[in-house]
Amino acid sequence: MTTTSNRRAFAALTAPSVAAELGERSVLCLPLGSVEQHGPHLPLDTDTVIAERFAHRLAAHSAGRHDLWVGPAIPYGLSPEHAGAPGTITLDLQLYATLITTLVAEYIRSTGVGSVLLVNGHGGNRGVLEAVVHQLRHSHGVTTCVLHPAALAAGRVPIGSELPEVHAGVLETALMLALDPDRVRLDLLPSEAFPDPGRRRSIGHLVLDRGVTWPWSSDDPELAADGVIGGDPRNATPELGHRLLAAALDASTHVLDRIDRATSRGTSQTLGRHHAPHA
């Protein structure tokens, strides 16, 4: 059954309805996730769940103002920093970039949409996606950007975390408690208290320092405890997760407005060229 949250699912459309429903002013949302360790308490597809469900909420939240359609989530990403953990599946860098650019090109070809919004749930995808959006704009003239829901939310809602929120800590646990609570297993966390506040310096140097990039790993005891890089997940609550989601949705409004303005300019320019008199 189609619910309120996924009435904008692209793959649920029939072929004729694609032509009827989508046009150049439509926005195709492509959720991007990963399959990787998320500590002992969160499922491997945590990033995919966050990206996909946020995309559907965004489509519902903006209905009536923006014409968003959500494509099937891409469940694999770039996760070499977690490759030492069982269950982590990571793609090759070139393969991943080719996958995303190929899929976006196909959506443009088959739908005629004028803009594509990549909704990214995995921080490890961020670097290559920054380059990909430039390539898409250059190659296809499409309006595109990457939205990072967790990062949008983290800057707007106090989390009270003991450490910077990088992976599987309070932030992601709270989001999952709001989005898919039945699969959050806080009972599987170790009984001893963590994290170690002494990790803050190492996290700052190896992960967050904008002046240098290191190939860090979540099995490094300098950074992580049981794969968690962040505050104690037991401090997360569903209420915090819902506040984070609401903040990210509100923060996305200006993104969609900017996409709409950019697409409108592109449409006008295209129509102007199309109807220009012949010399």
C-alpha cells in the first residue's frame, strides 16, 4: 500500500505516468547510502535508511511548493574506513563515481527532469560527490547538488555529545530511533561507560581537520570504541531524532528554493534559444 510518506516514489509510477507527472521543473531525489558497520547496535544499512526516509519526508514536506520524486536508494557507497569490520561492503572509487553519473544521466534522459538532488546519508561519499556534481553540471547542464541530512541537522540542534559526532554515536542513533526504532539494539552496547574524552584530540586531527586529509579507520582505538566515533549512543532518544529531522527539513527549504530558481533560469534560457528566429 502506498503511504503518505512514499507517494512520491518514482519506481511506483507506470511508464505513461512518468511522462504525465514529471517535467523540466520536477526534482529527482536520489538517496545515497552504504552497507557498513555502525557499531554493535545499528544495522549495516543505517545510512541508506536515513537517506531514503529523509528523502521521502522531504518530498511530502515540500509538496505543493516543489515537485519532488524519490528514486530507489543506492545502498552501496565508499566505505574503506570501515572495511576492517565484518559486513562492510565498499565500492571502488571510480566505479562509484561512474555509477552515480550514469544513473543521473539515465534519469535525465528518461524523464526530462531539469534538476537532481542527491540525498546522501554516508559521510564517506561526500568527497567524490563534490566532484560528481560539477561533472554533472558540465556534462548535462542539469541543476544538481548534494544534501547531507545528518550534517544539516547537527548544526541546528544541540546534541550534548561528549565527542564530535562522526559515526554511529548519539546523532545517527537518535535518527534511527526516530526512523526505524525496531532495529536499534541499544542492549547490544557494552555495559562499561564510553566514550573516552581523550579521543577528542585524535578525532580532530585525523578526521575533522580541514587542513589535512588522513585515511583514517574506525577500528583505530585512538578514534573509536566498538566502531563508534562520537558520544555514547545510549544518550540518544527518539525525541532528539525527531527534532533533528525537523531541523534538517526546515534547513532544506532554501536548498529547494535555490534549485527551483536555477532550474527556472535554465528553462527560460532553453526556451529562448529554442524560439529564437533563424538568421
